Amino acid sequence: MGVAWRAAAGEVPDLSWGRFMWARLVRDAAAEILPFSQLGGFVLGLRALRLDGPRARRGVLSLSRDVLIELSAKVPYALFGLIGLMALAPHSDLKWFLG
């Protein structure tokens, strides 16, 4: 799960793939547990990487890239789900809601 995050981070020689995977698992677990806020998951994921100074900026930028990639993968999945629901119930109010 942390492979894309590590790839987005670029050259960070002292951070292993394993540390990024651990930080990603911490990030997802914290985002699921914390009520009403996934931002806490992002913060805890960055803390799990143990970055400081200029490397922290790289961590934040790579985190935002990883979140953007994750979101872009979820959008088509959600659209296919809506299309499937509309196909199963063509006369429902869902079509009105979508316009």
C-alpha cells in the first residue's frame, strides 16, 4: 500500500519501502478510527515516517500526490457503482438527483 507513496517521494535514501508501507497502514488505520476526520490519519502517517525539516516538506508533497492518485482511482469505481444502480432501478429518484 505504501509503494505509490514511496515512488511519489522520489529520492529519499534513508527511508525504506517498508517504512512507507508501515506509515500507509498507520495512516489508513487512523483515518478509519478517528471520528469525522481523515486529516488525523494523514498527520499520523507522516509522523510514522519520522520526517523533519526539509524532508517533512517532501513527505507532505508525496502524501498529497498519493492521496490524489488514490482519489482518482476511487472516482471511476464510484461512477460505475452509480451506473449499476441506475441500471438496476431505472425509475428511481437517483436519476433525478444526478440530473
